[in-house]
Amino acid sequence: MTSPHGEPAAGCHLSRPNAFQTSLEHESESLWQQHRWWAVTTLTLPLLVAGVAVCGAWILGGALLVRRMTVTVLASAIAGRFIIWTGSSQPAHFSSAQLAMLVLVLDLVWAVVVTWHAGVLFRTPWLGRHLQAIAQDGRRLLLRNRWMKRGTLLVVLCFVMLPVSSTGSIGGSLLARLLGLRRGTTFLVVLAGSVAGVTSMLLFARTLAPWFEQHGLVVQYGVVGLLILLGLLVTQRYRALLAESQASRSSPMESEPS
């Protein structure tokens, strides 16, 4: 029987695009067959945390606070940790500290679900395609930068700390599995990276708070919006470079006569 924390998934699967997904799917099946109690725990605990957060928001602020929290969660999917910089001391807004705590909880929830149940998530309609794209980006990144395999923990830690939405706990969890980390180690590294990333963004937010308050919410949201746009542009450009690099590597092999 295998450990409930799982074996290294895909450190040796970089040369085969579908091997990583297949490996994670087999891991998920093994987890449910051999360690059902752990599979249920790692799936229901994040749902329980989300339920407690929603109930707490309802008790403290009713439907209005629940709607505000829902909008903030959806916005963080695009803004990443830059959402922390939109915090305000005004009563109608979340503070930077509250946003930092919300982002950290979201990071940990996704880290648990993706680390132990990525194989199942790959089969879901929309989320599965999104995870496949992230895994493909990670595979291309490692093929282009082989040196990353020599500093696995530090690479994953720094990757998770990046504030853009395309990195974070989801991308970091998949990258860690691509590098061959066990599930327990993956979660701990992603946890450390999330805490470090959220803390650094919160410190920046508090440093910039006096300047934002002086210039108003329009400037504050404008600066955050520009940073998000820049992060998305850089991410898209780097993805294009990775795709071009992979195409240039594979084209000579495809052109060779059999």
C-alpha cells in the first residue's frame, strides 16, 4: 500500500505531455481506494472552511457582507494577491489585513484540493482545462529551465510567492508535483510560500496606504489595475515564449525521417 501522502508524481514525465495528468489520475484513484478516510478529509475540510467563512460573514454582516466577500473572491481570481492593495480603512470596504487573511485562506483551500485531488479536478469540464493549461505551462517552464530541478523547494517557494493570479497555490502545487515532490511536502512548501507572499503584499499595502489615502480610491484602484494588467501581459508573453521554445525543440525531431 502507498502512503496517503502519495509518491512523487511527475519528475520523470517532462518528455511526455499526458504522463503527468495520467499519473495524478492514478494517484487520486489509489487514494480513494486505499485511504478513503484521508481522501474524504482532504476534500471535505476545504468545503467546511468555506462554509464556516460564509456563515460567519452572514452572522456578522448579513447578505450584504456575503455578497461583498463573494465579489472579492471572484476578483482575486483575476487580481491575485494585488487584491490586498485595494484594502481601505473606510467602513464599506475590507481592510488590507482582512483581504490578506481571505487570500491566505483561499490559497490553503486550493493547495489542499489541488495537491490531493488534482487527478479528479483534471476531469471536470472548465476547471480541468484550466488546470491542464497550468500544468502544460509548468512543463514547458521546466523543459526550458532544467536548472530548476536542482533547487526544487526554493523554486516552488518563490513561484508561489509571486503575486499574479497565474502562479499562487494552484500553479505552485502543480509545479511541485511536476518536480517530483510528495504531496505532504508540496502542501508545506505551498503553505510557506503563501504565508510569505501574503505577508509581503500586506507590508507593501500598509507602506503605500498613506499615499493611496492622499490620492483617493480612483488612483488606488488605477495603480492596482495597471499592475494586474502588466502581470497578465508579462504572463501571456512568457507563455508564448515557452510555446515557441517547445515548438523549436520538437520541430527538428518531427522532421527527421523514420
